[in-house]
Amino acid sequence: KIDKTINPIIKELINKEFITETAFDLNRYNDLLNDILNEYDYIQVIICVKYVLRKWNENKKLDEDGLPIRNQFSYFKTSLENNLKKMTTDIDLDWLDL
């Protein structure tokens, strides 16, 4: 069973079959998400998690070179962090000033 202290996003990762309820590294995902939620807005995190899951499924668990992703946790962590940075970084539009 899922522990009540598990982040709700973890439950969604389980529902979407990205991880299993008995995954050995479930706590790593939980700790990662809790750390990220201390830094980013909940809605932003949800949007990025959904994006990462969609890409994972679209790419059939393969990387950009068509090779199997060997470390799912690292893939998730890196993808999530990169997408959150992109989402929250201000865009410099100085080039528009003529």
C-alpha cells in the first residue's frame, strides 16, 4: 500500500505506470519531488511531470538516439529539472529594442 506520507505526484506516477508501488527507489522519487516542490510552484511541477511522462511514452522509453534509457530515475530527474528551469526562466527580449 501507498504510505500516507508519499507525495501525491508519486501516486500519479504509479497510476500512469511510470513506476510501481513496490519500486525499490520509490523514496528517491518522493524525496526528489518534495525537494522540487520546495523550490517550484505545485502547478508548474504538475505540468512538467505530465510533459515528462508524455515524452517517456511517446519515445517508448528510448533516448534521443533511439537507445533504451537505462536509468529511469535519472531520466525523470534531469527531464523534470530541465523543464522546470525552462518554464521559470525569464526570456531576454532585448533584441526587440531597435
